[in-house]
Amino acid sequence: MQSLIPNPLHPAVVHLPIALAVLVPLVAIAALVFIRRGARARTAWGISVAALAALLLSGWVSLQTGEQQEERVEDVVAEQAIHGHEEAAELFLMTTAGVLALGLVGLTPGRLGSAGRLAATLGTIAILGTGWRVGHTGGMLVYRDGAASAYATGTASRSVGGDVERPRRDDDEGRRR
């Protein structure tokens, strides 16, 4: 019987923080627009804070699952490449935590709240940039460095000097013509 939890788990969970990193700036901008149009600041901005909290939690889960699977992937991929991805993920998490703190300030009334909301909204752009870096380095681990081959079974793929080779399928020749 197959498990309901994917193995490896890391690739299954990393997509949520990346998607949220794209959506959080849009949610924050929408909240500012609604507040400007007369919505209660605590209510409208509370949605942004909740989205930032969800992003922080999903980023933390992604970092934890990546660390759990690091040793197995180190058998296939150079430690330096993995370390670069891990550092990018840690920066993403720290950036998100900082922006969440600014977002919490945005829940206060008056000028301080307004400044917190504006600073947090601008901070979501930094989150987007650091999220892109994490996704890019993770993609390079999989597609350039062959990290997925650490979980491949049989002869589907094998690592040779950092490059992943796969056996040629019969239909590969036809597509190249």
C-alpha cells in the first residue's frame, strides 16, 4: 500500500511558500486600496498579516523538510550547491519574519499603523525577490545538478560527475529529427 505522505516530502511542500510569495504583495496592495476606500484598517490589513503568517509557516516547513532530506541528496549533489540553496531559504524565512513584524505594526491605529502597513507592503517585494532566489537555486539543484536522482529507482537516471544521464528512450530519436 502506498503512503499518503509523499517521499521525498520537500518537493511536495515547497510550492506553497513560493505561490504565497507571489500572492502576498497582491494581498497587501489590495488591503491598502480597501483601507483607502474606507474599510476598517484592522480587518483589511489582518488578511495581509494572516497571509504573511501562512507564508512564514509554510517556509519553515519547507526548510525543515529540506534539512531532513539533505544528507541523501548530498550523495548526488555537491554540498556547496545545497548550502547555497539552504542559505537562500534561510534568508527568505528571515525576510518573511521581518516583514511579518512590520505587518503586525500595521495593525496599530494612527500614523504608526499606516507606516507599518506601507513598510510591510514594500517588504513583500523583498520577500518576492528572496523567494525567487530560493526557487531558482532549488530548480538548479533538481534540473542542473540531478538532485532528484537521489530518489530515482532502478536505472532511470544516474549521476556521472555531477551531470545526470538518462537512458535514451526509443521515441527520443524521432523527436530530434
